[in-house]
Amino acid sequence: MTNVAMKPVAILGGGGHGRVVLAVLRAMSREVPGVIDPKESTALSADLRWIGADLRSIDPADCELALGVGSIDAGKRNARPRLFDEGKAAGFTFTSLRHPSAIVASDVKIGEGAQIMAGSVIQTGTLLGRNVIVNTSASVDHDCRIADHVHIAPGVVLSGGVIVEEGVHLGTGSIVIQAIRIGAGAMIAAGVIVTETVSAGARLRAQR
């Protein structure tokens, strides 16, 4: 399918991650009609219009969505799963993003709404679930299994055969050695080296 036949992509959420999403969409030559955000003052770019405050502002027959909200802020709940589910319930399709500079093996399976950012590398046999972020310059080696709503932050390194369950946040520059399983909802702080199984909901902080 060529880009000519593709629907425009509206960005849902206008924060800093939304600006990165906009850059990827434009690098992919996708048409971006605007941003949906509760704040009318949101402006990801001088030439990008505010569409409205919620999903009712646009018809799913007219466009797809790209989620412009990042992962967990300090002390706050991750809004990405909820926003993704609301978009699906409203009848939208979420566009999967792949920056032209990313290196992705031909057999990698990419779920709906997954976002593969600039400079990232994803090796053979890997599966990315829905609404996953593989952020700037992250490296995912062979045969990893990444479940829905996972955020792999900039500079993360996953060795081969790593299993990351739903809703995990892997902080900037963290490293996971081969064949490790990280349980659902776990949060790995920036710079942590993971050498053993992580239980669901665990919080791993860097050693001081």
C-alpha cells in the first residue's frame, strides 16, 4: 500500500512525546491534520491545528490515530492503555510508526499502534505488542516478546529472548540480560541492570 491510499493520522495528546510522534509521521510522509487534546492552547507545531478536546471531535472514518502521550510521569498513572482502549472503543485504528532510521528485521511482528523511534534496532524473531514504544536508540535483540503498552525508553538494551509483560516501563539506559522475564506493570528505573526475573508490579531502582 502506498502513502497516497493511507488515511491522515491525527495525534491524540499534545505533550513532548506528541512532538516526537509528529516528527516520525512527517518522516514517514504521513498527512497529519492536527492534534486532539483537552487544552486548546496545545501546539505541537506552528502549522498544526487543534482539532478538539476529545475523540468526538473527529470521525474514525476520516482518519487514524497516533498516541502522543508518553509513559509514566513521577507519581502518576500511565494513561496510555486507557487512551488506547478509548480510541479502539470509538472505532479508531491506531497507526504503527517506524522512523526511517530504525533498523527492524523483516520478520519482526509489530502490533497496532506500536511506535519505533529514530535510531532504534529490533532484531529477528521479536514480537512487539499493541501500543508499545521502542524509543530513541533503544536496542531489542533476537526473539524478545514485548507485550501490550510497554515503554522501552531511550537507550535501553534488551538482550536475546527477553520477555516483557504488559504495561512495563523500562527506564532510560536500563539493560536486561538474556532470557529474563519482567512481570506485568513493573517499573525499571533509569540505568538499572536487570540480571534476574522481575515480579509483576515490582519497582527496581538504581543502586546508589
